[in-house]
Amino acid sequence: MTLWHGRLGGGTADVVMDYSTSLHYDRQLAHDDLAGSRAHVRGLARGGLLTADEVIGLLAALDQVEAELETGAFQFAPDDEDIHTSVERRVTEIAGDVGAKLHTGRSRNDQIATDLRLYAKRELRLVASEIIALQEVLLTRAKEAGDTYLPGYTHLQRAQPVLLAHHLLAHGWALSRDVDRLVATVERLDVSPLGAGALAGSSLPLDPDGVADDLGFAGRFENSLDAVSDRDFVAEALFDLALLGVHLSRIGEEMVIWSTEEFGFAVLDDAFATGSSMLPQKKNPDVAELARGKTGRLIGNLTGLLVTLKGLPLSYNRDLQEDKEPLFDSVHQTHLALAALSGLLATVSFDAGRMQEAANGSAVAAVDLAEWLVEQGMPFRQAHSVVGGLVHDSIERHVPLAELVEAHPALGSEAVVLLEPGVAVTRRTTPGSAGPLAVTVQMERFVHRVEFDRNRVATGR
């Protein structure tokens, strides 16, 4: 029996039920639905719509449903269309006629909007805490890196030497912005839709403010039409997760490159690599590659929902049923990615020798030569031209750059020192730069930032 059997006769076609049912995925909202139902029952009691005995009976029935769900004893019925239908049906079986009062003053429209916000609040804060765990791995590895340096790249060409700690912390700071976005999204979605009904509220003495407080929301909706149709928070969450995925993809890409024999900067732990079914010698960076690949999936979930939302009139439309699967999928995939990459980065071995060998080429100190000339009073553009010409001559004539520098009247032996291994990276002294002193300060600031984020994610403020 459908929830609308009184209006439509003859029964709904099986193909329609098959097409429209959402129980196979929205059942994971069961505990959120139960929480919302308990708060709704208590709100009905405050409005005088339920007696004390009815409240006791309904809450006991909801508790029994939860216990059955947790033990696996709950039996879903063939005609359960969604999790709301399942819960209400079972409550009525347990509590009898009073179960029919559970839906008083409530629609599945405000019900699902509430369930999904409760889910998003919980899961996005969990994702944020997992990001912080990954940041702590990066911080640990940065501390362990000490004075190890490697080439910094632009256009995937060697540019300037940077401390490995600086490189790892660059990913850490990007992840801080992801935490920021998730926290801000949770703050915006922290609004209870219960009491909005199907779209226009109710003539019954409901208590939306009390229900919002009961459920731990910061407040209730201001406009009932907006309350049941708003999925901005889902789109925002999907964007946050997609951009987080982009950052994780970038880490994955570097691990793929660094672990090649051509680079040889990193060796993956066996537990976070795979082999080949055909090639006995292979050790493949599948975790890193999947971090890259699954980002396309996260971006697809975002764009799919935005297309769904773009043409909808107010207020609720069944198209909004398509909001849950992309959110559930993106959240699930993000949990997996953060755990796997945290493990990969915690166990990867860095080859300091290979890194530093790659960074010791004289050309990567070219800008230091130009800046040295600037310190002597030469305009930067002129200095850039002088050093660029020397690099060109070194390559074309197969003459070591150091010889040309030493022979140049504006440079000489004092400038040649800048080309010695490990010198250039020590000259980066500006705040936030890649040199030792600046990185020491940066690391202290990063420790404080991670602690700040950990506290606000834990407290919800």
C-alpha cells in the first residue's frame, strides 16, 4: 500500500515503483531518519498533538526499529519505497494505530531534507578530521626530511632547489583550505527544515525551533519553500570534495612520477603498491593512480547534480531524489582515498641522494647568480640576460657553467660558490620560502594551523 493510496485508485504500476524507489541507497539514512522522527514526536507532544502515552509508545517503537536495524533483524518490505516508508510502516506494526500519528504535520519533503543535512553535517566533519590526519602525516614526514632538498619544478622542468619539507608542507597548506571549505559548508547547512511540511508549513501547532534545537541544528528554516527545495548544501559539499580530490590527485601524480626509475625520488612500501599479473618485476603505484582517477568521478558527481538542479522550479520536485547517490558516493570515495594516501605517505621511502643529485645541477642556481648581480647593483633585467646568456653558452659549447661564471667580469670566483651543491637552497630567506630558516618558521605555523583546525572540527565551531 502506498502512502498516497487514498488519492489514487487502481495501484501504481510496478515499473513506476521500480523506477522511483530509492530504498536501495537511502537506507543508509536510517539512523538520521530515526533521529528526526524522535525529535518530531517530541515536538508534536509540545504542541499538544500527542499524549504522554502516545509519545512513550512511539519513542519505544522507534527504539525497537533502531535495534532491529543494528542487529540486522529489520525486514524491509517489497513495497517500501524509501527509508521513510520503511520506518513508518514498522513503527505502525509495533505501536499499532498510534503509529499512524508519526507523520502528523510532516512531509517526506522536509523529512528527507532533514535527514540529508544530518548526514552531511556528520560526514563532512569526519572528512575534515581525516584531512587533518593526512596533514599530520605530511607534517611528520616534513620533520623527518631535515635538510634534504630536491628540485622544485615549473612546467615539470627543474626550476629551483627546495627543501623536501617545504614541498610536503605545500600539500599540507592546500589541504587546510579544504578543511576551511568543509567547515564553512557545515556552518551554512546547519539549518533544520522540519516543520516546512510539503512546501508551505502547517496549520498544526508544530515546534520547528524546538525540533531544530533537539536535533542539534543551529537554527530552523526561514522560508518553507526554500527549506524543502534547497540542495545548495549538497552542491557545495560535492564541490568541496571534488576540489579536495584535485589536491589528492596532485599528490598521487607526484607519487607516480617520483616512484619511477627515471626519477627515483621515492620507493613505495609494498603494502601500498601492487604487482602485475604478467610482468614479474613490476611494482605499481595503484593507490596514487586511483587518487588521480577517482577525482574524475568526484567532479562528475558535482556536475551531474548541478545539471539536475539548474532547471527546477520551486519547490520540491522528484528530480531531487538524484541528490543522494552522488553525495554518498563522493563521501565514500573520499574516505577511502584519504585513508589510502595517508598510509602511502606514512610508509613511502624518500631517496635523498637521488633528490639532491637532481637538484645539484648548476643551472638550477641561475636565479641566484642573477640575484647576486642585483646585490652588486645591476638591474634585474640586465642580470637575467647576463646569466641566461651564460647558461645558453654552457649548453651550446658544452662548457661547465662554473667555468663561464668564473671567467665573467661581473661574476668571478665569488659567484661560483653559489653553484656548489646545497648552497642555493640555503639562500631562500623570505617569509614562506623554501630555505631552512623560513621553513622552520613555516613548520611552526603549520603545527598551530593543524591544531586550530582540529579543535574547530571537533567542536563544530
